[in-house]
Amino acid sequence: MSVITNRPKGTQDVLPSEVYKWQTVERCAAETAECFGFKEMRFPTFENTALFKRSVGDTTDVVQKEMYSVAAKSPANGKDPDDFTLRPEGTAGAARAAIENGLLKEALPQKVYYMISCFRHEKPQAGRLREFHQFGAEMYGSADASADAEVISLAKSLLDRLGLENVELFINSIGCPKCRAEYHKALKEYFSERKDELCPTCLERLERNPMRILDCKSPICQGIAKGAPVILDFLCEECSAHFEKLKTLLDDMGIKFSVDPKIVRGLDYYTKTVFEFITNDIGAQGTVCGGGRYDGLIEQLGGDPLPALGFAMGLERIIMTMENAGVEFVPARKCDLYIASMGEAAQRKAAVLTNILRAEGFYVEADTMGRGIKPQMKYANKIGATFTIVLGDNELEAGKAKLKNMETGEQVDISLGDSFIDEFSNNLIAEMFKAEEG
Ligand code: HAM
């Protein structure tokens, strides 16, 4: 069968048979974040384009090449039409929302997390989509390296709880604007000597923001960048001490890491600490988590100066890594009971019993297709119902029916009267115990 149009390139459908994997990760992420005192925040899928230009930076790949921007229809008053962009990431929107809603005036630190879809017009490949999903966490208010350690520890805890062992942590410090000025000078000198080989975008970056050349995706620029000076050699005393403290704290917590002076991240707002968690198990797009400190961003977006930091994990990449590692997801809930019925009176009774049990939180199904008993039982089998009941005139008259255990075939009597819920729940509990022991 063909639909009128297929899903856009670089997007994914998550079918009911697969959604339990997403739920496993999302629930675990929310629970872990809450253990660290992070509260969920929700904010719009699109923002004014200016927000991303100002925060992510207008010399980054994300802003220069990957944004999905849309102009709303021109308003009647003749003003320029609004210019919106689908969020390519969450930090900017979260910071905007925190400033706009006065969150940063409340007790500090403020800690938020989010589960969002993001949009980047990249070349799709395994682990790289145009619509992807992030679990992100942001912490506002602390300049101390202990906050960096806490944020990294949150990411690490989540990866551990998801059973991901083969993910390595790499950290770096990219300093503050003070040390960055010296570094930029050194980079400019280095890249100017090979100016002729740089791609046109990087040529422009050479003047405006030479650090961005370091994460250009062009293989030629990447090759040249390999020999470039590294920021760690240019850190000022304060940034150096901050980085040393972070390393000590990570050591204290037993969190293994390597220092990779080449990590600069692809977004402009970072200062001091930057980090990535990388796996070799899912191909070229192995960065499952990226983050760092962004002490200048809140002020840049119009808030009072306030240090901040955070990270985001790509949920598609996390799920791919879990699948490849063969770790277990929490399975989808199984149907507790299927009530099959023959005839109209039995169908009405089935609907009543189904309703009663559902109100108590049981997962119960009954026929809504007007099918005969045989296809009803086939369906019950297909959905993996733990128990079934068949209702017909005899059962209605007797006020009781057979409760059948679908795995063992064992049948017991069950009253259809007042004790129905208790009798069913006792049987289900007994079955759950048996399954746990087995
Ligand atoms: P990012 O490194 O651009 O950082 O993205 C974070 C993570 O999102 C990546 O490590 C990757 O797992 C996933 N990701 C990025 N692009 C794609 C894509 N096209 N397809 C699939 N997954 C992708 C940020 O977005 C920052 N806002 C993180 C942050 C939060 N820094 C501080 N706070």
C-alpha cells in the first residue's frame, strides 16, 4: 500500500512494538535527574531565530548550515514577518525560558532537565537524523567546579543505570574569553599559513572565529586542524585551577575520564569545561552525550550575569548503543486478562467486567470487533494475555466462569459477582510470584 507521502528524510517513526525502548530510557533519565534534584522544564519547539544566532553562534555549522527557519506569514500591520527556527538544541530555549520566567531569581542553583525533539538539516546517516531527540540537563548559578562534577556525574549515572559500560568520558577546558583571545591569535597564525586549503566557510571563520575551524566537517579542514595549537596551553590561572579541581573531584568520585585537548564542541556558548561521552559501538556518530559550561550565555541573552552548565544526550544514539550492547529494556506491559464473549448479553457483561478491572489499574481487553470465539482467542494469544475468560449464556446464568492461564492451560473457577476483582487479583498475584520464582 502506498501513502500519499512518505516521512521526511532523516526522521523516524517509533512504532508501538518499539516504543518500550524509548520509555525505558526516558523513565530512567527522569528518575536519575530527579535523584540529583533536577526538575523537568518544557519550552517551545520553535523560538525566534535571533535566539539561536546569539547563543549557538552565527559562525557555527548549526546556525550557518543546519537550521530549519520558517517565516510566519507577514502580519497585517506591515511589520516584518516573524522569523522562527525549529530548535536545533535545548540550551538556548531553556535559558530563555529560565530568564523570562524569573527562575534565575529564585534559590540557586536552579536545576532543570528536558526531553525534547531537535531539528538540524544534516546529512542523514546511522545515528545522525534531521529530527532527533535529546535528554538534556542544565544547572544555573554555580561557578564552582563541583557543579561541573555533579553534572558529569548525572550523565555518568544515567549511562550506568542504562547498562552502558563501553562509553568513555573525554573532558577539556576551552577557557574563558580572557585566555581565548590569546588562543585565537595563535590559531589565526596557524591557519593563515594554510589559508588556500581551507573551505570557503572556514576562510570566513578564520577572520571571525578561528576556533570553529577545529570542528569543521570537511575532511581537508579536519586534516589541517590536527596540527593546530591546543587551548590547554593557553589557559589562564583561574581556568587552569578550575580544570584541575574538576579532575580531582572526578577522581574522588571514581569517574574515569581522559583529557582530550581537541574537544572544542560545535556551539559557541561554551567556556571552561567541555565534555563528551563517546562509544565505539555505533559507528561514526559515537558521541552519545555532549556538554559543558557556558558562563556568559545568560547575560548574553539579557539576564543578569550567571554561570551555568549542562549537557544533552542523543536518545537515538543511546538506544542504538543499548541495542548493540544487548542490554535489556523494560518490556512493554503484558495484557492481564482477555475477556472473550459469545452473544450480545455476554458482550455487555464483558464490557462491564473490563471496566471494573481497568478502574483498578489492570490491563484488560475485550472484543470490540464483533468476532467469533476462535478469532477472539487467537487475538488474546497474539497480545500475550496472561489469563482469559470465555463468557456465554451458561456462564452468565451460573454467575461464574473459567479463568484460564494461557501459558499452562490451567483453569480455575472465578465468580462474576462481588468477589470478581479480589479473585482475579489473587490469581494474577500468584502467577506473578510464580513467574518471578521461575
Ligand atoms: P550537541 O553536542 O550539539 O550539544 O548535541 C548533544 C547530543 O545530541 C550529541 O552528543 C548527540 O548525541 C545528539 N545529536 C546531536 N545532533 C544529532 C543528530 N543530528 N542526530 C542524532 N543525534 C544528534 C547540544 O545540543 C548542547 N545543547 C548540549 C548542552 C546542554 N550543553 C550544555 N547544556
